[in-house]
Amino acid sequence: MFVGAKVGSELASYFQRADVFVFPSRTDTFGLVLLEAMACGTPVAAFPVRGPHRRDQGSRVGILDEDLGAASMAALSARPRQGPALRRKYSWEAASGQFLSSLVASRSMEVPLVQAA
């Protein structure tokens, strides 16, 4: 099924009705579409390259294999539906929390006032 340029709830409905999402790229390094599919609970079949490998990270909804046919069949048999947990893991709240937890307070961040002459 080719989805084309769908957005929002219409795109989510396509992902939710799909049996598996096959991601045939070897060069897409971010793979946002993988997160969208997994957040909808749709298993993903992809090549074991950097982008998909980093997105799967133990979620058990992504099957990575050099043979996309084999990955697709394995994803069909797994059919895990972990959408809510993945939505929480990749939410704006989670991303913001991760960012804020990485900040380090520093006195050097205070900007001295400059007096006008």
C-alpha cells in the first residue's frame, strides 16, 4: 500500500491498519517515519543500518535484516503492539526532560552588566 503525503490522524490511521511497515532505505539516518509507525504499534522491517538500528533499540517492534522479505515475515509473526509505551518514550515531554536533565548549572552563564560611559 502506498500512503503518499498523509499527515496527522489520517497518517496514523494508515499505520494502525498496516500489518507491517517496510522501510527500504539504507541511507536515511534519522528515520522519523519509523518512530511514527512504531508509535502506532505497527511493526517495522528495515535494513540493519544506522538510522533504523538507533530507532529500534530494544523496542521489539522493529525487525532488522539484510533481507527485507525475511524481516517483513518476521515482523508479521511478531505483531507486538507497544504503541502507548513508544509514544511516551518519544514524546515531546520525554525529549524535553532528557534535554533538561543534561543541563549543568554554571556561574559563568551570568552575563555582567555593562555600564554606559
